[in-house]
Amino acid sequence: MRLVASPGFVTACAVLLAVCLHPALPIAPPPAVTAALALLLVVGLFAGARRAGGRIVGLGALAVAAALGYDGLRGHHGTLTLEAGSGTNRYEEEGPDGQPLGLRPLGFDLVAEKIEPGGAVLLRSGADARLVVGRGRSASQGGLRIGLADTVPGAEPSVLRISVAGPQGSRLVDVAANAPATVDGLEIGLERYFPDFALDAKQQPYSRSNEPRNPAALLGVRRGSASWRVFVIRAMPGIHKPEGLDRVLSLTEVVPREVVTLRVSREPAAALALGGLLLMAAGAALEARPA
């Protein structure tokens, strides 16, 4: 017991535990190793205490270690990805070292109503529940903690801004994937979008990446019984002029959809961990008082 209570032993356990928990460690140690180090550290703190404050610190540390161990066994962690206006009722569960474990039910429906420019996300769960998550701000729903992991542009555009030039001048219209635009008697719809347009060896169009480096699109245009397919590319305005169409269409701007990745976690022993931390703070304060 003297060895366990010695400052050197306690310091060694603390250093090894910190190494095991550090995110830069290339290979995550087995959970049993981390739990054993945490337990030895707690026992060392408790055994080495000479006053009531030290014992309270040890008791609080034991509660925290027990909570972390229980959450490691019974907790769940994972991610889900949503676009503005889309929803889901499942998330991709992850194991201790980040490996995917498959889809797991949330237990409720979750919809991303709006993604703010600063990164905040307005979520809706059910008819009334509104949740807001962002940088440094998480929310709870159905026993799950939901936080923001990342916000990135999506591969599909939310709006293509098309210039339609004719005898009376030019007009701009917005064309979305499922929302054709009408201008000058023309109905303009999106058939296919190429974020990074290129031609393959057979001169067929494809996209080299999901980044909007060289955006282009194939549009379906109708006027009455007549129809045309018009190819537009932002780098070359008005390149395609189908016979019989008295308007020139050009792609002027692309507004990409934003995709948000949310981190989901269930930590059933979080309250016990918080209680342990409060005990440790109280014990440290008591220990600091003069004898």
C-alpha cells in the first residue's frame, strides 16, 4: 500500500493515463488498460491522503473513474450528416477507436431547419422542440447530447443563378434541383450539375471533384410543345445556343448547399461524473485550509 500511496506511483499513473487519453496517440489502448490506470490513480490518491480533504478528493476521483468506465460500457457515440431542410432518425455509431459500427436509432426525428452563415444550426425534433447547436454550444434531446462537428459545402447546388439574354435585355433567375424557374415564357429546369466539369477520354462530361472549381450544368428548357437541352458553364458564358431557341442562357453563380455534421453522444453516467468533480473541488478546498 505504501508503494501505491507514494507520490512517484501516483505521478506515474497520472502521466500514463494522460498519454492513453491524448488524441494524438496513433493507436488507442484497450479500454481495460485505461480503466486500470484510472483505478490505480484513484486508489493512490485515496491511500495517500492524510486529511479529510484528501480523502474527499479521492472519493470524487473514484466517482469520476466509475462514471467514465460505465459510460465506456453503456454509452454511445457517433455522427450524422444533414443538409438544410433534410432530416433523419438514425446516426452512424462509432467504436472507441472511431471505427464505424453501423446505424443506430436516435429515438426521435431530427430535421436541420436552417444553417446559419456563422455555423449555428437550427434543429427541429417533433412538432415543437427547437434546438440550436454551434461552435461551443450543444443541446440535449431524448437522452442524447448533440453538438456541431463540421459544416462544409455540399456536392449539389442549392441554387444555380442563370442569366437569360433576349431582345429586351437580360434577366437573372434562380434554378434549383427540384424547382424549375419560369421567365419570358420559358420553363428552365436542372437536369444535371457538374461542380468541377471536365471531359473524359470519350468526350463525355463528368466532375473531377465535389469542389465547385469549374461549375457547369445541363438544363432542360421548354416553351409550349418545344423543348431544348442547354449546356451552361460558368467559365464560358453563352457557349451553347441550340437551334430554335431565341434566348442565350449563361451560368453566372452557384450557391452550394451546406452540409452539417453533428456529433451525437449518450453518456448515462454524466451526472455521476459531475458529482465526482464537485467532490474533488470541495476536497481540494478543504485540503487547502490550514491544519
